[in-house]
Amino acid sequence: MLGVLTGFGIIGLVIGVGYGVARLRVLPDNALPVLNRLAFFVSTPALLFTVVSRSHPSEVFSPALLASVIAVVVTGALYVVVSVVFFRRGVGVTVVGTGASSYVNANNIGLPVATYVLGQPSLVVPIILLQLVVMAPIILTVLDITSRGDVSLRSVLTQPVRNPIIIASLSGLVVSLFGWTVPDILLQPLTLIGGSAVPLVLLAFGMSLVGRRPLQPGPDRVAVIVASAFKSLVMPLVAYLAGALLLGLSGPDLFAVVALASLPTAQNIYNYAARYQTGVVLARDTVLVTTIAAVPVLLLASILLAH
């Protein structure tokens, strides 16, 4: 329990530093997108390659992946039903809400949680692969079809193989599967660069929280509340039931599954919504609300399951 609290404390303090940096305008106005791009294109791919390449394939293709799939499918399906029956906001907004209720922040928050709370960064890799290879193309395809965006179906479907994070993860997986050894002259620089990933994403995330107020009056408020509740409460519960009852997980393994399902909504959903100008407020507010809610949810999960 002390280790879990220490992990959350480390994450919270670094996020707080990022928030303070933005509030005090220590960096130029364009610092946030620069940090995000550096983390996305350089640091995070380096970290994931080194982690996956040195892990056993069983750590990637594990029961945790199946539990994550079940949690995503069940939670997303429940939100679709609620949205169609009660909200009736159209296909585009519904798919944004579905993503907001089931697409976790596996990079900005997932990597730090896996590193400092769960003690195993590779635990987040299956979720990253699931989201980038399966979920993102589906969400983008639906948004593309239901809007006047100029992104082709081909570009959407090939997005995973053009994404540096998925390329690095798959490359590391190939190295792991074939039992290859990466020469130190290549591995050590990647390890050094990858070490900057977690601090960068936490600082950038803290900076992004400045000046954002969720749940303003409007037609999206109820949808935000529902999507946030599904993401913060329903998805971890489904992950627990799937892990404990269907897959027989217990102890640290079950805690890891629930903890990863408790992660907040990914900022990717906001990016997709902004690109197509569909459900932008719904996505933005759900990201912020679930980020705030993730801390008590993860603490509760650690109290009940981490032993």
C-alpha cells in the first residue's frame, strides 16, 4: 500500500510541477505542443521499444489483454445503448462519447502508473496495441464517414503502421519473439532517451490542465457525466469481473487489470473530436473529469486489491 501511495505521489508532484510551470509562464506559449511532440515521436517510442524488446511475449499476450478487450467492448456497448436511447445526438457524437467512455490514456498516465504504481511498464503495451491497431481506426473511420473530413479510408486503416508508438512497440515485440539481442551501442542510447518519456508526458499533462473548466451548462453536460461515470466506474468494474470471474486472476495480476481500466480518457479522443468538429465539448470535458476521478478510483482499487 505504501508503495502504491508513493507511486501516486510521484505522479501527482510531477503533474503539479507542470501545472505550475504553465501558470507561471516559465516556458514559451508553444512549449506544450513541443513537449507533446517530443514525447510522442522520440521519448515514448524509445521507452516502449526497450521495455517490450526485453520482455517475454507472455507478458504482452496475457489474460490481461483479454480482460481489457472485454472491458472495452462491454463499456462501449453500454454507452452506445444509453446514447441512442436517451441522448439521440447522432452517430458522430455517439462514437466520440463511446471512445470517451472506453479509450484509456495509456501513454500520458498509463506509462507512469505502470512504471511507478505497478512496477512493470510492459503492462501497458497490450492496451496501447489494442487501441492503436483496433479502436483508433474504427473511431476515425466512423467520424470520417459521418463528416466531411478529407481523410481517406486508406489513411485511417494504415494509421497504426505510421504511428511511431505502435512501430516501436511492434519492433520491440519482434525482437522479443525471436529472442534477438539488441547491441548495447543501440540499446543504451534508446534506454537513456526513453527515460525522459514519463517526466515529459507528466509535465505536459500538468501544463494542459491550466484554464480548463469542465461541466459548463449546455447540451453535453449529461453526456459528459454519463461518459465519465462509465469510464471511471463501469469499466474498472467490468475489468474486475472479467479478470476475477472469467479469467481467474487474483492479487497483483487482478489489481493491474483494474488499475489500467481505471485510467482516464485519452486525449486522443479530444484530438479526433477536434479534427472532425464533432462532440468536442463532450470529449474535452470527459478527459478532464476522468483525469480528476482516476486518483480516488485508483487509490480505492489499490486498497481493495493490492496485496
